[in-house]
Amino acid sequence: MTSILRFTMALATAALLSGCAFIPVTGLDDSGASVTRAGPDPRAERLPSLETRHFLLSEQEQQLVGETQVLFTRYENTFAALAREYNLGYEELRHANPGVDHWLPGEGTPVFLPTQSIIPDVPREGIVLNLPSMRLLYFTQQDADETEKRSMVTSYPVGIGREGWATPTGAATVTQKARDPVWYPPASVRAEHAELGDPLPSVVPPGPDNPLGHFAMALSMPGYLIHGTNKPSGVGMRVSHGCIRLYPEDIEALFERVPSGTPVTIIDQPVLVGWHNGDLYLEVHQPLAEDERDLLVEAERLLAAALEPSQGTGVEINAAAVARIVAEKRGIPFPVLHFDSTPEAFLAGSRVVENTAPIPEPAATASTE
């Protein structure tokens, strides 16, 4: 028996003993080429999905939150509906599932939910927005008991500025808050729309045509807002003129909690590294189109820094796994200290959850009367 066959059998046995099983799943990558992946057992019990928004940190320096989950699609499912149901953005879900048709996943297709994430390496204060992950984190202090306060982080998917209208990085504060805001389109935006044959008025009142939605928070960066949207399908994409969009239900919840003066930190960290349960994890996102950094070099640098306190203990990085995680950029944290596992093996152990995404109503049939 070859070493490769023994290795494959060992992985399959381990998966069965842990209650998860591999099955080959065939799909198409973005180029249309056929790819084969390992997936979870479609016969597994469907469990309730886990919390994806609010996380009470067990310790001040906890570096990972959440847990990767997986569901099986129904024929009518769309990525836009799945993303909104599970607190994800559209591109976030698409990148996590290469080889799956994001327009029509089909019946019984496993779709991984990237609902585990590494907290960026920045001060945990106020609002933190990481542009490549297109996620907004809001840090607060919560009473753990009568004598102790613990940090809580709330995580939301966001839409950000498209190429040429990029959301800027830097430090800011929330300066104003408005319900049912009036939108005053900047001259540059009005000029762009006019060139496209879609002229805008100088003032857009509250209502269904207002792209700011029902809630908006102005930043000390002139001209930039955190706001809702009248087009929720754009959350999790680069579609704005630089402002930060949230789902309507998310901006309403955030608006109520965030006071004026709250600090806001906007960062550009496509590569994230963190420790969890004694293992080191690497999470790599699709970088912004204008980002020319070598992400493999960045990953190696961050992993080396994370391992520095462990030097001399024999801990080694799985370089092949690192190269693959960087190449695929799925936005999912993967362990990198194991030499006997693969991303498929890790994902096959994901929690299989109920598919609760709403099914669109069938189109009304025209009357013949």
C-alpha cells in the first residue's frame, strides 16, 4: 500500500470517527475548469446555526471568533439570500466557495459559511473596518458578572468604495447621526451619473429612492458616511462612491448603539494571523484591486512574528498549506501547523446547519381576464 493511499485512508477514518465524512464534490472554478473538492456528509444531522454577530470575548487577547459552518442548498437558493441570512456579504460568500455557481448553486450543494474570523491586529476600540474582508467590527465593554467587564465584538458585512472611489484608510470619529437622512449628491457623483445618462437631482429626500437608507452616521473624514442602503444586494461588494453600506437591519441596530464621538479605524489587512486553541491560523482575503503587495511574503512575515515567542520549541509552519491558502484567498481561517491535513479536511469537519434562507416568491402569473 502506497504512503499516499495510507494517508487518504487515515484521513477518511479520522473523519468518520469524528462524525464527519468526506465526499467528492465536483464543480467549476471561475475559469470554467472542473474542480473536485471534499465536502461534508449530506446525510449529517442539520443543527441550528451559531451566533454570527455578537461575540463576548473570553479573554482580552482572544484572536478568533465564530466557527465555520456549512449548509446544503435548495434549488431556489441564491448567494445574495444566503449571505444576508447568515450575516455575510456577497463576495465574502462567493470567495469562500470556489467552484460553486454563485448564480444558481443547485439542489444539495454544500456551501461553506465563512462565519469564523481572525480579529485584525489593531487597537480594539470603537469601530474597526477592514476593507479586504469587507467587515465592520464594533468593540464595546459588557458586564460579565457583577464584578467584571469583558470585551464584546459585533461583526457586520459591509459594502465599500469601488475602484476609483476607494474608501480611505485612517482614523476618524463619528461626528453626526441622522434618521431618514437627506442625500446631497456631490458634484462629482452627479457628473458621473449625467455621463451615464442617469442624471441625479441635487437633493434626494428620504424614501425608497434614497441610497442612504433610513440611518446614516457621518465621519470626520469629510464626505464619508456609514449608512444603510436601498439596495441590500450590494452589501459585501465594492459598489459605493467610498461610503460604507450595511444591510438595513444592521445599520438600524448599530445606529442605536454607537454614540457620536466613537472612534473609527479603517484598515487594509488582507492577511490575518491568530492563535486559537493552541494552533496558529491564517486567513487570507482577496486584496483590493489596486493592492500590489506580495501576499505570500506578507503571510510569511506575520506567521514568523506570531511564532517568535515559540522559537526553539520545534513548532513548524506547513509551508505548502500556507502557499495554498494564500493562492486561494477564501477568507476562511485555516490551521497551518499540521502536516497531516488539508483545507478540505478542515472544512469537512464544519458544523452542518439548517438552511433557513428565505425562498423567493414565485413570479405572479399575468391575468388573462
